Amino acid sequence: MSVTATPVPILKDNYAWLLRDSGSGATAIVDPADADPVIEAIEKAGGRLDMILLTHHHADHIAGVDAVRARFGCPVVGAAADMHRLPRLDQAVKEGDTVRLGEGAGTVIDTPGHTRGQINFFFADGAVLLSGDTLFSLGCGRLIEGTAREMYASLRKLAVLPPETLVCCGHEYTESNARFALAVDPDNAALHAFVGKVEQLRAAGQPSVPSVLADELDANPFLTAPDAASFAALRAKKDKF
């Protein structure tokens, strides 16, 4: 029994994620910002939706929530710290809380940096991380509300998850992130191999995500930064890249 995650392309370069618990058949959608393609994906997968999970309050992650909720009549789960700027929550969660999806259980991880109230969800049975705009493949989120020290601490929480963890992030940014990563770490053989796989996937019209945490730990410059000061300098450089 395990939880699986399937990307649902929406908007220009976003992904919602369709989760399924293999034991019970329960499903959830993560960050449904565009209702029509999300509803279509759910219907194609069997028409069952048990839960909506939200990682943060930005419109490109939540704009379709009310329409999806109205169609399927399911509860919405999001950060208690962001209740005032999320759609109406049926379950307000904080770090360490558990979200049940059928027989699966997701742990809430507080990951401020991109926003103050950003959270991630980790389903250990399936090794699925819904990283929102905290950790991207070969990158990380911009510091819109939080500090570099907060984001560095958030990334360190994710870095200690099992190496086989699937990183299910909110955007198809990998190719642009790869250009920066190669510029700052040009001699990294693991990075070059990673980028080669990404180029093959994108050339075939496939998503570059989910990626595997073990590969990110070898190739993502924001995960290899040794301390918060180094991370801050790297993030500042990326913002001007």
C-alpha cells in the first residue's frame, strides 16, 4: 500500500498533483489553481476526490479551489497560519500534524521562506513530498516574504527525508534552474547527468518532475550550500541571473 503522485499540468508552467492511496483508492489534489484541467484529470482517474491540499496562498496555487470543492464536495486542508488568505479551510494544520488520505498519512512540514505560511506534505508510505514553491528541481522558491535563513532552514528539513523521496514541486522550472546550476557549479558531474535526463524528458514532451531527492542532494546548488550565508549569496545571485 502506498501513495502515488501524478502531475497535472495547469496554467503556464504550474503543476497540481493528483494523489492516490493504493490501499483505499482515496484521492487528493494539491494546489488546484485551474479548475477545468484539474476536474478533467480527476474525472479521467475515476471521478473520486476526497481532499484538497494547499501548500500556500498564491493565486497560481489556489484560484481553482472553490470550483473544485463545489464539484466534488471535498474538504480543503491548508496552513492554520494562513487561514486569513486561503480559501475556507475544513482542516487547518501546522507542523507535525497528520493528514489522512485513506490508509495513507501525510506529515505537515512548516517551510517558510517563499511565503511565511508555506507548508509541505510528506507521505512516507510512497515517499512523496509535495514541496510547493519551497524546493524545485535544481532550484528553490524566491524569497517573497521570508528570509534566506528561514528558507535555508526549511530546505534542511527536506534534505533529511529519505533519499528515495519523490520531489513533487509546483512548477516546471527545471530547465531554467539547470542553466543557473551549471553556471555556479560547472564541474559537477552529477549535475551534468541530471540535466541530460531533464533535456531528454522535455524533448519528449514529458514533465521533468517528480525528481528524486538523492539526485537533488547531488546536483541542486541550493541543497549543497553549506550554510545560511552561502545560501543567501546564491539566492541573491539567482535573482539577478
